[in-house]
Amino acid sequence: MIMGGGELPGLLVNEIGGIHGILHGHVALLKKHFYLITMKEFLENRKHMSKKVQAIYLWWHKPIIDRELLQSLPNLKVIANSGVGMDHLDLKLVASFGVKMANAPYAVSSSTADTGMALLLASARRLVEGYHVAISPGMEYCEADLLGVEVTGATLGIIGMGSIGYKIALRAKAFEMNILYHNRTRRKEQEEQAVGATYCEKIDSLLQQADFVMVVVSLTPQTHKLIGKREMELMKPTATLINISRGAVVDQEALVTALQTGVIRAAALDVTYPEPLPRLPSLLISQKPCQSPTRGRRHPCSRQGGICQRQPHHCLWLEVCVKVP
């Protein structure tokens, strides 16, 4: 990795630490192979730094990759994205500069699958509501209907059976769930048998049968608002929608309406569009402190008739509860 003359190639990062900076724990490893340049240093001395940069490391979609930046880096060879999804990048623009892209398709598969199951369990057993009841100073008893719904024996519909979707199926099998899945291509028969999954060629069939619908797809023009008003109306009124893909895969306005009118039971969201959620008139927002910072990719939960999202960068529970007339 060392250039001629002993100089390490320059790696452009947004910042070190902070909300949009690379983790301090990554710095030592990166410095073994690269000369780190922050965006602040680059902008302050663009003429000197521009020729040094051979790679960019994206963390939380930063720094922003646009034509101006690419034009200013004549020796840029590769852009490395710290996550899986690259919907925030103009890949055609990057390729037009002869720059290669890299991502981490398997690095977060297990943690994301864990988060999906955590959302499913929390929404089913109404854990967030139960927590607030338990710590309420005036709490004397808990209504029986706060127990939520059963997970064992329920039907889980997975939309998107890639590496993450398949890991979710493995976890759901341990909970003795019936598993349906919809995917562009069908899994091999032995893979289906290993998790007890049944293929649904049409997404409508899955939506009509599932007690829990989990969305695990990449955001593309084809999957933008994949789950909208029509799809939610196909779901059972007792069903829960779980989104761990990208916020724009679900029509958020349609989701709010579906929750308000009882079209579906609940929603558990790892992602929203935009993030964080705007303070819409149709939403009631309150913030309460939590006891520990996020430890996975993200850890939101859902509540009956509403949405509860864990902020990725702040130690806060953001409860977004749909107002019911």
C-alpha cells in the first residue's frame, strides 16, 4: 500500500469522530495503510491535497460525492462505502471518472437481521409500551390486552430474500414461525427446506397471508414506494409492517393513514424518509432519555398504532405516535 518514496496514499474522510465522522476505533487501522485527510483539511488546502487523494471512505454517506468533488481529485481510484446500500450515490457519475466503487455487502447482515427480529418481537409483545407502564409512578395494574400478539406459530412474510432476508428466516425458524418469502429469483430448494420457507411468486399473495411483513430490499427506482396504500390494504388488519431496508421503500403518508384507520395493526421501522422524521402535523412527537447508546446498526421499535424510532446518533427514544381522532 506504500507509494514510491514511502508516501502512503491519501484517504479522504469527512471527519474523525463526531456525528458524521469515522469512528476513532478505525483510525489506527486506516493509518497503517493511508494518509488520512479530513474534508476540513482538504478544503483549507485544496490545491496541495487534491493530488494526494487516491481513495475516499464514506461514513454515514459523508463526504457527499458530486461532480465538483470528483473533478477536483485527479488521482482518485476508489470510493469505499462503509455500508451495503449505495442509493445515495450516482454510480454512473462515479464510473464516468474511471473510479471504482466498493461496499460491504455482508458486514452488517447478521446485525441487521438481529435488528429485524428485535423489531418484530418488540412490536408483537408491545415492549416499549410495557416499559413506560412499568416505570410510570401511578401504575397499579396493567391491562391484559397489553400482552400483544403471539409470535410462535405466526406467519412471517419476508420481502427480499438476499443474505439479510435469509438470516432473518433462520432466526424466525427458531421462533417456530411459518415463513413466506417473495424475491426476484427463487432460492434453491435445499435453501428453502433449511429454513422451512415457502416461495410466493406474487407479492400480493404474501401480503394477504402474513401476520408480520418484513421489507428487506435495496432502494432502486423499482422498489421506491414498493409498499403503498394498495399493498397495505391487502394486509390483514392484525398485521404488522416492519421495514429494515430504506425509508423510501414504504409510502410514509400511506402508512400513517393505514395506522390511523386501522388498516394494519402496527409498524416497526428501522428507517424513515427523511431521517429523522419531520415534525408533521399528523404526528405527535415526544422524546424521552434511554439508558444506553445504540449498539447495533439501528434499534427502533414500534408501538400499537404508531411508530417508535431509535435515533442513530443520539441517546434518545423518538416516539412518533399517530394521532387518533
